[in-house]
Amino acid sequence: MSSRVLLSSSLDTGYIDPRRATLDAGGFYTRLVSSRTCFTCNGAGTTSTMVGAVPAPATNDNNIMRRGDRFKLYTSAGVLKEETVFEVTNISAAGGTITFAPLAAVATASGDFAKLVGAPDIDDPESLDSALTAFSGTVYSAQRLAEMTINDKIFAFRQAMDPGSL
């Protein structure tokens, strides 16, 4: 009689995906980064604030954030600071200082940047093609996009936005 080894699966009770430790009980938040940089720090902040240039539409659209936006923090080198998903709780009158919760493990610094998290805006193939072309016109040429399946495009999109989500 041969012995069998039962391997556990992700369906087993008690399974915890450490990358999703910051999710709420309903799983409404995701760790997938869905945008390019939405805020860049140009000064030292704290563990609950980011300091950046005051947004000016048409000249500095990068630093426009709203209360309730959820994001992840990255260093100036593009390295994820921590897995925590933060939420904007307050914005200064001018918009240059963003307050967020929960507290970060380390204070924000000049050059750090934030990227929004959530479901990416890739509802149709045209939007996906536009996003991939915006990342790099040389890598994802029109010819290359025509040769890719929708799954190839979604994988490329996720790889460009947040390789750690794969």
C-alpha cells in the first residue's frame, strides 16, 4: 500500500496571503497599483503626511489627490516602501500637503511618490492598448499590440504597473 501526501491548497481554512494582509474583511481593497505616479514629494513629511508641489492644472496635474484616494508609497528609486495601502484623510487648503492613514513605518522624504491602488481602468481593449503605448511606445508598438492576446496585454499592464501583484 502506497502512502499519499495531501498537499495543502489556498482553499484550506486558515490560509493567509501575506500580500493581502492590508485588505478589509470584505476584500474591497486591492494591492494592485492601478496608476502612474499621482503625487511626488518635494519635501520631508512625517509618517502621516506627504509634502509636494501645489497642484496647478495644465502645469502640475501630478499632485492632484482627493480625500478617500487609496495609494501605496514608493521611494525615489521606485522601490515600494511597505505593503500598506494608505488612504487620504485630509488635504491642505492649497493641496500641497496630504494627510493619510494609517501611519507609515517611515516618514516620507523628498522624491518619494504615491501610486493609486484599485481596479485598473482597462475596461476595453482600446483603453488597454492606449495605456500600454503610454508606458513605452518602442516596446508596445501598434504591430506588437496587434499580435498580443487580451491576456498578454493584461499581464503586460500589470507587470508595468506593479510587478509584485503578479
